[in-house]
Amino acid sequence: MKDGRNALLNMLGIAARAGAVLPGTERVREAARAEELYFVLVAADASDNSLDKLLPLLEKRGINHAVVLDRATLGGALGKAPLSALGITETKLASRVKELTENLKD
């Protein structure tokens, strides 16, 4: 579990350096509406308000997403303050991040 978590965090760092990450609920919502997202991570401890704004939109748009980790960990992976959500905007990186999140659940 710990190795899978570290692999996910490392991949998020790589995606961020590649410019393929949109941090924050509002940016993720905007990109979802513009159909510019391939995968979204939502913090397990995100506020009900953030979840209510984001999850129905992702489901309506058919954007794959996972509720994993916590706000501090998601933000820390990008060297930022705690984040409720982050979106991946590049297909191959999104595919790899999705695969790593699925491995966390095993």
C-alpha cells in the first residue's frame, strides 16, 4: 500500500512538472466543463460543498475520477497548500495516474 501511494505521489509530481495538472476545485470544474480533463483526483477529506459541486459534474461529463488520499497529501504532491481536487490534462499521464489509484484500492 505504501509503495503504491508513493508511486502515485511521484507520478503526480511528474505530471505537475509536465504542466499536465490543474490544481483546485474551481480549475477542475472549469476544465471539466471545457472537456479538457482525462482524470480527476478528489481528496477523501474534501468539504461536502466541494464534493457537491464537483462529483455530479464529473459524473455528468463522464470524466473518470477517484476519491483518494487527503487534501494535505494531494497538495503536498504538487508542492502546494492542501487541495480538494486536481485534474490531469494529458491522456497518458491520466491513464497512469488512474492505474495507480486503482492499485491503492487492492
